[in-house]
Amino acid sequence: MTQVTINSVSGFTLPFSGVACDVYGNQCQSVGVISSLPDTITLPSPEFDAAPAFGLKLIDVNGCEIFEVLQC
């Protein structure tokens, strides 16, 4: 089980949805709603257990979206 802690996000309005994807932004799966920071999300198993990197997409209540590739 891989966990990621989100400490801060600039320019976003809480709450926002977290989505884990492959590094190309495909095969995405919801990882929950973040309503306060810092927050820890758990990545879906087994898809992300051995991945060397993954994409994290955050979508706020206004529809703003950010996507970042993170190394595991």
C-alpha cells in the first residue's frame, strides 16, 4: 500500500478530489476527497504498489485541475 501526503496546494479551493493515474494521465482511479490539509491519500492496490512513478490529478470545486507526475 502506497500513501502520499499532500501538505499544500496553491490556488485551489477546498475541498478537492484526488485521482491517481498512470504517468500519461490514463487509467485513472479516484483516491478520495481532500477537505483539509495536510491529508494523506492511499493509492489503489495492486496497480500502484510497484510503480516507479504515478500521476496525481487534483480537481477543485471550481473545476480547476492540476496534474503532476510523482516519483515513488
